[in-house]
Amino acid sequence: MLLTATLFAPLAGALLVALVPAARQESARLVALAASLVTLGLAVVLAARFQTGDAGFQLGMTAEWVPAFGVSYRVGVDGVSLPLVLLTAVLTPLAIAGSWRMADRPRTYLALLLVLETAMLGVFVSLDLFLFYVFWEAVLVPAYFLIGSFGGERRVYAAVKFFVYTLLGGLLMLVGIIALFWLHQQATGTPTFDYEALVDFQKAPSTQRWLFAAFFAAFAIKTPVWPFHTWLPDAYTEAPTTTTVLLAGVMSKLGVYGFLRFALPLFPDGARWAQPVLLTLAVVGILYCALVATMQRDFKTLVAYSSVSHLGFIVLGIFAFNLQGLQGGVFYMVAHGLVIGGLFFITGMLEERRGTRRIEEFGGLQQVVPRMGGVMLVITLGSVALPGLVGFVGEFLTLLGAFLENRVYAVLATVGVILGAVYLLWAYQRMWHGPLEREENRSLPDLTRREWAILAPLVAAIIVLGLFPRPVLDRVEPSAQRVVEQTQAPSP
Amino acid sequence: MHPLAQATTQPLPLPEVDWRAIAPELALAVAGVVLLLVVAFWPRAGRGVLAGLTLAGLAAAAALTVWNWDLERVAFEGAVSLDGITRYARAVLLAVGALATLMVAQGDSREGEPDDSPPEVFPLLLFALLGMVLLAAASDLLVVFIALEILSLSLYVMAGETRRLAAQEAAMKYFLLGAFSSAFLLYGIALCYGATGSTNLLEIADATGDPTADGTLLLAGVGLLAVGFLFKVSAVPFHMWTPDVYQGTPTPVAAFMAAATKVAGFAVFLRVFAGALGGLVVSWRPVIAGAAVLTMLVGAALAVVQTDLKRMLAYSSISHAGYLLVGVAAAATVPAGVSASMFYLLTYAFMVMGAFMVVQYVSRLGPPDDDAIGERSSLEDYRGLARRHPWAAGLLAVFMLALTGIPPLSGFWAKYYVFLAGIEAGLTWLVVVAVISSVISAFFYLRVLVVAYLQEPVGDPGAETAPGRTPALGVALGLAGLLTVAIGLAPEALIAAARSAERILG
Amino acid sequence: MTSSEQAELIVFIILAPLAVVTALGMVLTRNAVYSALLLVVNFFCLAGFYVLLEAQFVAAVQVIVYAGAIMVLFLFVLMLLGIGNEVVVKEQMRGQRPAAVLLALGLLVAIVGALAAGVFDAEPASLAAANEGGNVEAIGRILFTRYTFAFETAGILLVVAAVGALVLGKRQP
């Protein structure tokens, strides 16, 4: 019940927001913020009730939905999904606070943000493949309208590209889900989409391969894995900043979470078969996107490419198939969500002040807005994985996992770490240091109290989780270990 | 001695008249005749009165359908059979008829203007529905033909009900091509009769199991039957009439055509192919599967380039016919194919009618357009609809997303069910083609939403005329929207009902 | 081949080309009156076929109803409306005509092939049994037993046709 309440609290909030009369649009912000904070509160209670050390699913709920198709409403959290639920619950109120000044149809915007939150939470907690698919596709609709209706100049192009790309992947996965369901029904006679039942069901290696390919289509596009990433820079750049925070912070995790939760345990043989391909794609993606990021002039696009590059590390960790890699992957998802959220928030704040995101328009900002510069430095260093900050733990663990599995890939990926430091620190240096050349930059105001309220939790989390990653890692470990065992399981 | 000769001196063995079996059809026929009389003797009866009477007739037919729900038998010496397909199609068709009545009642007229469409459209609607339910129940190829003619004749006239040149042209085209396809169907029936010695579907089913039956002749007959049916459900390559007709026809009639003709057409398609000709599945499945591939892809691809919403909906209906053909192709070997197709028809009918209702609403916003096309259904008219008419735009979004097949709307379950049946029947390649077509179709459904939501309104919003009071259309829109969402959230009962339609009596 | 069969064949050989030629002529001629008259000749040919098939009643109905009643009405309307104001139809799609001819030929080949494979070798069924007791009686019998339902529903079809004609006819241009 608790989990269901957490899941649908944002949706209820969205309905309330939509019911706010048009004349009183400001109160819509309060309603939306309240709904997202209630969700956060529920998520925190959920985390408090979570039994550390238990690898299985907890705090779940099961109900019939469409018994004719064997579809049920089945939700639950384990060590892998709990941190992601919390991440979603934390980032959404921040995104709503970030949209406080929005003048253009704030009601619609905030309602869509809340719908998006429910859909993304649903993906993380679904334990029924069909329910999972429903939430997976449901993410598309609010995201489409958020990008297409509120974004920048090329928003329509970006939104349609995003929608069609992800829909294609999703439908191919649907074919895979149906085939899996049908095979299971043929073998056992029970029609069910139950995750655990389908994981336990023995599948022939050849079947696993093409089923894995079907799931791969959806997850690789959503993550995105290079070369399926071309929708991402458009979508991230064109979307309004607070949407981008949720897209980059949470939605990009849906794909890697899908690999971890579904593709690996369901098709261990298929996953092992595809491992070299995925490791290669991950490393190519890390390097390629890092290089492309280096050449960007628009800071938002730079961050977008850096996001693809960093997601490569997560894929690398997950497909290392060992505890270090998987645990690190999950941790990195959280870390990446915090850091990339922070980067996009700062981008948005700069854009609000100056009306541009081009790197050369800035310079010497440290003198004008020192507090903002300090926050920016922490977040940037978190992103380039300075030891003691959150990024380091994730990156170290995933690289360690990759190293244990295949040294060549790990070494190549490490080059990506260096490139990451190069482009982010270089951009930081160009924007915040050097001479203060532009007149417009002299009179920029520093962080307001609202902006502090948004950035402070992120900065705190980046530092605290960097210094004390244990609480998270302890909760992730049993569940990650279970995935490792499922993946290593010998084929029948 | 021939059995007929024996009986020369005896009284005719008249068949038993099974009144109960055809009670809903009788109700429709009676209601149609009553309305004709009302129109003839009370020329000043308002559209509201006529619509009320029509709805009363539909309600009576619906009540009788419910009364007959558990009836399973073959009546009138095998002329009609009552089975799952019959009752499911009856229920869906009557619901579609009710929505169409509301749309027709709303009509095209603004406040204080006389309506262009004649009052006879109400009885014609009832007769068309009668033909459709009869078609779904027909168990004899002759009855199939007559029922098809009843519905087609009614629709030809309804299509040309207004004076608009486009409507006239549409009616003419529909008539000529419809007559053409009827000829194919009739020839097919003749050849089937020649090969099996019967027009009765049950007897044909027996004969196709008989190895001594004449194969080639029967196959030629089956091929021509397929052509006739493919014409009616507007499958590629027999789809050419659809866009012109849907675009030119008055919107309420186009909606009725798009939804109801498909329901009836696919019901008979399933009964004849999956039922009677199930034994020949090896021969006809490649043809139907090929037509399905062409229909899905061509429909979706051509819809992408349309700039008129009615025309786009016509192409979209073609591509939906393709998904349904996947169901038909699966139906002969897996029963789920039948129930999947029936469920698809149910959801599709409400989605597409809803979309046409929005078209009808939006076409009232501008000044009447007297040029050839007639109604205002160009995509340009939808620019910025979300800002001007948020409710209409919201419903449009629901219908478009449902047609795309986004969960948890009704269209998603329908698509899912058909895919499931296809995979069960071993037609995975066909399902993959369907997936590709779905992705293509997302382009054009989204484009409507792009125009309605993401583009700014053009011109002076003050120049727009008020839509006027639209009580009937409002109710219809509300119902269609509600059904599309509600079926999406709780499809169980209707799927179970579709499951009970799997058994075909013949 | 018996002499009666020979006679049948000769009549068929005369009637069949005539039927095809009149049908084509009906479509191709630009004068509506010629079209109507050619259609009458075509109907007579069809009636001849029915006689060959020992369906005397249908043949009679064909002549009386179609050629007699309907076509006379048709000609009457044509004369009333005045002839000569024909609409010149321009071809919309290039290459449509050759494509249509090709497809029609293909269909012809397919159907003739199917019939040739299925019919010409088969032993023709005798019509004697079916027509025993008289052709008219046989038709009446089957119409009121086996095909009662179809027969009755045809009534609805006629109602719809009448209403349709009314609606289309009373509309002001």
C-alpha cells in the first residue's frame, strides 16, 4: 500500500493541479510542490521500512488487473530500485521549485511534471512485465508534451524525434514481452507476466538471444547507448531546463535500469552473448561523446553529451557481470542523477540571467557570482569524479568491475574519465575564470534563496554520499549480488 | 427421385419462423419503417424528435440483443446463425449507431439555419445498421450478399445526403466502386456454389473438408470472395475509394462508415474465412497476410503526407484494417484471432468515431466553406486548438494517442491482443511488420497533436465563429472519450466477452 | 454429343460474342440512348443463356422485368432529361487505362484458367432432377423453403432502394 501510495501520489497531485482555477495559477505551484513533497515523504518512509540485507522484493503489493491476459498490478522494491525511487522523489520537488518563475501555462507544465514522476516511478517499481511496459510507454506522453510544448526553438522536431525513436524501441520490446509470455504459457500452461515467474522460467539460449535483442532495442534507445543516442542532444537541449533535469536525472536511468532488472536476469545467456557488443558500444560511446562534448559551444548541449558519455560507464559496469560493476552501476545512476541535475539547474539559472547558454558569452563569473561559482565547482568536480565526491565512488566501482572482466575496455574507459575532466573543467575555466570581458556579465545577481533551496540539497548529497557511500551500497549489495548470480547461472 | 419432386403434391415444408433469433433485426426494421412514416406524415418534425425515435429503436434492439445474449443456434434453415460474433457485433454496432445518431442529429447547421441534410437520413441510418447486423449474423452467402447490399445502398445515399459537390462526388465514387466490388463478391459466391453445391456456410465448411470437392474452382471462388470483402473493409490494393469518400462525405456519415462498416465487414470476413473456409487456411492465409502487410504499410505511409484530417483518418482507417487482417490471418488456427479482432473492432469503433466527432466540432469553428471540399477539416484549422478549445483538444489527444496505441488507452490493448494472436499463430514476422507500421503511424497521429498543441493559432482569433450549442455532439464526444479511457483502464470484461465470441457456428 | 447438346452449343456460340460485344458497346458508346438499347440486347442474350441452362422462369423474368419494364423506364427518363448533355470526363491518372486493361486481362486469364481446370473435365450435373415438376414450381419451392429468409430480407433492400431514390431525387440542385 505504501509503495502504491508513493507511486500514485504525484498523479493525484497532477489532477489537483489541473483542477486549480485558471485565475489562480500561482496556487498551482504550491499544490504541485506539496504533492511532490508528500511523495518524497512517502519515499523516505519507504526507505526507512526497507530491510537492509534482504535481496528480494519488499513492501510490495499485488492485485489483479486484466486476468484474461495474465496481467496483474504487481509492484515492489529491492536494493536496486529503492535508490532510484528516492532519486526520483528528490529531483521532482527540486524541478518544481526550479519552475517557480515559469509564466507560460504553469498549471499544465507542473501537472505534466507530476504525471512524468508517476510514470517513471512506475517503471522502477513494476514487477509485472506488462505493467512495466505500460509505465514505460506512459513516460513518453508527458515527456513529449513537456519538450514539444514548452521547449526551445526546435522543440517540435526534438519532441517528435524523441517520441518516435523511443516508441520504436518500446514496441520491439513489446513483441519480445509477448513472445516471452507466450513461451512461458506454452511450457507451463499459466498465463502470467510475473517478473519472478518469468525469470525462473528456463529459456533456450537461442530464444534468449533474439528476446534479448528485442529488449535491447528499447533499453539501448532509452539509455541511450551509442549509436542510438542521436535523439538525446536535441531533446535535452530543446526541453525546458527543469524538464531536462528530470530527463537526464531520472529518465536516462530507465534504460540502464531495464538492462539490470530485466534484460540480464531474464536472458542471462542472451546477455552473455551480447556482452562484447555492449561493452564495445559503451566504450565507444564514452569516448565519442566525450570528444563531441569537448567541441560544444552551447553549455547545455555539452552537458547533454557528457550525460551520454557517463551513462556509458553505467552500461560498462552493468555488463561486467560482477558485483563491483553492478553495485557501482546502481550507485553511479544515483550519482549521475544528482550531478547532472545540478549541472542543468545551473545552466538554467545562467540562462535565466543572461538569456544565452553559449560558453564564450561568459567568463570571469567567479568575481560576480562567487557563491554560484562555488556550487558549480562542487558539482563539476562531482561530475569529473574527484575522490570524496559522489561521482568517484560510482566511477571507481564500475571501472573496477570492468577491469576484472576485461582490462582493455577498462583502460579505454579510463581515457574517457580523463576526457571528461578535460571538457568539463575546460568549460568551467572558460566560464568562471579568466577576464570578465562582457559588460552584461558585470551586474549578474548571485543565487537567490529559492535557488539555494534547490542547489543546497544536491550539493549536500554530492558531498555526503561521496564521503559515506556505505548506506546506499549496503542496501544495493544483496540485490546486486542476486543479479550477478542470475546472470552467471548456467544455461539449461 | 429428387426430394423436391417428391414434395410436388404435398404442402410446402415451410421453415419454422424463429422470431426470437432475429428480434433485434426486426426491431431495427420496425423502427426504420416507423421513422419513414413519421418523416412522410410529419414533415415538420425536428431533428431532435427524429433522433430520439432513432435512439429508442436502437435501445429496443439493444434490449433484445441482451435478451438473446445466451442464445446459440442456427435459424431459418441455416440463413442466420446466432453465436459469439453475432452478439458481439450486434452490441458494438448498436453502440456505434447510437453515437452516429447523435452526430447526425447535431448535423452541420448553426443556430437558426435550416439543415442541409434531409430527415430521411435517420431511417437510412437504421436500415444501414440493419444490414450490418444482418451481415454479421448471416450464415448463408446469399444472405451475406443481400445484407451487404442493404448497408451499401443506405450508405451510398447517406454519403450524398447534402448538396455539397464533394459529398455528391463521394457518393458517386462509393456507389460505382461498391457496385464493382459487389460484382466480384457475387461471382465468388457463384463459383463457391459451383464447387460445393451450396451457398450455406456450414455446408461449405463440410465440403471444404471433402477431398473429392473441386479444388481449383473453389479456390477461384474464395479469391473473388476475398476481393469483395477486402474492398468493403478498404484493404490495399482495394483501398482507392476510401480517402476520397471519407473526405467528401459529411463527417457524421464518414464516422459511421469508418466505424460500423469495418465492424460488420470484419465480422463476416471472420465468419466466412476463419469459420467456413477454415479448412483451406493454407491456401488463403498467404493472400490475407500479404494484403495485411500492404494495407498496414501503405495506409500508414500515405497517411503521413496528408494535410487534411478527414483524409488522414481515412488512411489511418486503412492501416487499422491491416492490423485487423493480422487478426483474420491468425483466426483460422488460433481462436484468439477471432476474439482479438472483435475486441479490436470494438475499441477502434469508439476511437475513430471520437476523432471524427472532434472534426465535426472543429469544422463548426470557421465560417462555412462552400468550395468543393466542403467541411473545414484541414490541419490548418487545428492550429493552436489547445489554447482556444482545451476540451476539444484534450479529447483529440486522447483519440490520437489511443489510435497510436499508447497505454493505457483502449487502442493499446486491442493492438496488443492482435499481436498476441499473431504470435500465437506463428506469424511473428507479420507482427514485426505491424510494429513498424505502428511506428510510422505515430508520426501522423503526433502531427495532429503537434498542430493542435505546439503551434500558435493563426490569424485573428476573433474571426472565429462560435461553435454554437452542441448538446448532442457534446454527449457523443463525452461518451466516446469515456469509453476510450475506461476500456483502457479496465478492459477485462470486454475481453472476456470477446473470448466468448471465439466459437463460430458457421 | 447428342443433337440437343449440339444445338445448345451452336446457340451459345452465337449468343456469347453478341453478349460481350453489346456489353462493351454499352460502356464505350457516348450516346446514352444507344447505350440503353445495347443493354436491352445484352439482356436478351442473357435470357438466352438462362434458357440454355433450362431456367425458363428466370429467362422470362429477365425479359419481362429488365428488358421490358426497367429499360423502358430508363429510356423514358433519358428522353425526358434530354440527351446530348454528356459530361466529358478527363482522365485523372496517366497510365490508368493500360493498367486497367492489363489487370482485367490478368483476371480473365486467372478465372478462365480456374474454370478450365475445374469445370471442363467434370461431368455436368443434370438439371432434370432439379426441374422435375416444372421449373417455376422448383424455383417457388426453394424460394419459400430454403431461401425464405433471403427472400424476405430482399424486401428491406427494395425499401432502402426506394427511399434512396426518393432522397436523391427530391433534392434541389
